[in-house]
Amino acid sequence: MIKKTLYFGSPAYLSCKQDQLIINLKPEQLEMNFVDYEDYEKRYENRKNLNKTIPIEDIGVIIIDHYGVTISQYLLNALLENNSAIVICNKTHHPTGLFLNLDSNSTQSEKFRAQIESSMPLKKQLWQQTVKAKILNQAGLLSSAGRETGNMISWASEVKSGDTGGHEARAAAYYWKAIFSENIDFYRSRSGPPPNNLLNYSYAILRAVTARALAGSGLLPTLGIFHRNKYNAYCLADDIMEPYRPFADKIVCELTDYGIREEELNKQIKQRLLELPAADVIIDKEKSPLMVAMQRTTSSVAKCFEGKVKNILYPVMES
């Protein structure tokens, strides 16, 4: 079953009762321009009717994007026990923090050991597979949008162990010049002009989905196969999400095709980007929601570390 992605962008009190997330709108946030007490009671009753309950087991990711959101510790524990990822946003409405379960797999210590003791040749081979899958998916997106793929298919076939030839960077240089329509003078930079902000937001969602799946597969999101920045707590997540990035890019391309290049992400734009975990992808020749596919991918990564399989199972972008 596909897990839900919940977004909270206005004041609320989030609690838990009988394995249900309880969403209570804060009474102090009510409009106070009522005429009399009876009018206030009517407004308050209408707000209470908007309160909702959602089964904890149905929740995959929660994004908290307002300083007026309060969440109980009991709910936090319930969400983490369910292996739900909790994303915290800053005053610019961009994700800056992530809560994950540290005990979400029955054989976690065994999987940790296999991951930690994995050899450098194995990591280089896994990175080779990852880069190849990423380039092919980038080419698939370009092709589906009616744009030229250039030498990307050839570059994907030439990727060596550890990507010593730098084919990922070569493909990226071509990809970012071709991905958007000609009327957008685009260069990829986290701090660059729109639609960079749309890409940043969608990648943050994807990163949370990846980290959640890695934790569920009994792996440490911190220890990467290629990324090794000592200040990065999610190196492995950043590795494994690479072939999934074009699926996020696809949504951003669709938004820009409609002329959306906003400096500030409004509710409608965020709602579209938050559909990413439920987006259909093809993995192992079957259609699957991205969040479910990611769990299959991270499970295969764990098996690679354990020596049970040799290849990571990645999705394929339809061209």
C-alpha cells in the first residue's frame, strides 16, 4: 500500500490516540473579528469540524512547514515506530531537518555490519550501476519530452567502475542545457533563479523518501558508496536517489511548461511537488508508486552489501 505524504503549512496541534494521527486546528488561530460570543462559538465549531484523524500506519512522510505547528512526543514516537519520515522546514519554507527511525529492521546490526565492512571495489561497482541508471533515466526524460539525448546513451554504456571517466558530470552538463524549453535560460545551482527552487524542493522530498526506505531496509543513510562529505548525514541517501532524480525533474518540467517559475512556492505548486512519492515508475518491468519502488531499491542495496545479489534494482524512465 502506498503511504501518504502529509503537508502542514498552517498552525495545528498534532497528537496521537489509538494509533491515529489527530489533527487539531489551534483555537487561538481563529479570526477574532466576531460580533458576539455566539458568533465565536459558531466559528470555533466550524473549525472543529475540520479536524481529521489519519491512521499512523498509512503515513510515509510528514512535512512541517509552519512555526505554529505543535507535535506531541507521543506522536513522534508513534510515527518513528511506523518508520515515517518527519521533515522540518525553515522560514524560507525549504526542508532543513529530517527525523528517522534508528531501529526499523529486525536484523539491523547484521545489515549495519555488512554495510560497514563492504569493500571499496564493491562500492565502486555499485556507483557504476547508479551512474549508468541515472544517465539512462535522464536520457529517457529528454526523449519523452521530445528533446535530443545527444550522446547520453553512449555515455551510459561507457561508465566504468567508480565512474572514473566522469561520465555523470559530462551527462549532467548536456542534460541541464536541454531539459527545459528554449525560452528558459537555465543553469543548475541550489541558489540559482527559478526553477531551481522547484528542483530543490522536490529533491528534498525525494531525499526524505530515500532515507526512510534505507532505514527500513536496515541500512545507515550516513555511510555512502560515493558521497563522503563528513558534514553530510545522508550520504547513502544522496547516492541511491540519483537515478530517481529525473522523476522529480519530470514534475518540475511539467510545471515550467505551464509557465510556472515562481520565486515563492505557493500551496498549489507544493501540492504538485508532494505528489512525487505517489508517482508511477517502472521497476523490474512493473508499474509501481515511487515510494514502493524506492523500498525495493534499498532492499536490493542491502542484499548487495550482504553478497546476496550483485545489482541494485533501479526504476526505468519511459521514453
